[in-house]
Amino acid sequence: MNKRIKLDSELKKYRARIFGDTYSIVSDEKEILILEAVKVVDTIMREIADASQVVDPKKIAILTALKIAARSLNFEAVMEQEKRLSSRIMNVLDMQDAVL
């Protein structure tokens, strides 16, 4: 049995040009976020194409996905490190309050 997930927001359709091709995108994300994502993907694909001898758009897309995934994982690691540091600072402040 197929169950449909009700989305909190309305789906919108966008047209985007990435690396010379036009795509239809359906998303519940805000337009500004979609436009920024399109810009990031297009920019990275062009950078990879310019900096390497890879010409196959599919391979460039895979390399782009890997680069974006690596950035995302790095961001998550930094956020986790910041969370741990923040927790340590809060513990030190709590100890200081207890002493005073």
C-alpha cells in the first residue's frame, strides 16, 4: 500500500540551468535556497571541468556531488566540535558559579 507523506509546505516547481542543461525541479524548499543550490552546483561543475581533463558531464556531476558531500561532512564535524566546545565552556561556567 502506497502512503503519501504530507509535506508541511507547498511543493513548487522551478526551472534551473546547470552546466548548460535545463532542469525542472520540484521542491518544498524556499526559492532562494534552490537558486543558491543551483548556483553552487553549477559553479563547482564548471570549476571541476576547467581544472581537470574530465569532459563527461556525468563524471563531472559525480565529482561535484562528492565535493559537496565532503563539504557537508566537514561542516557537520566542525559543528559537532563546536557543540562539544560549547558544552565544555558551559561546564566551566557552571563550576565557576558554584565556587562563587
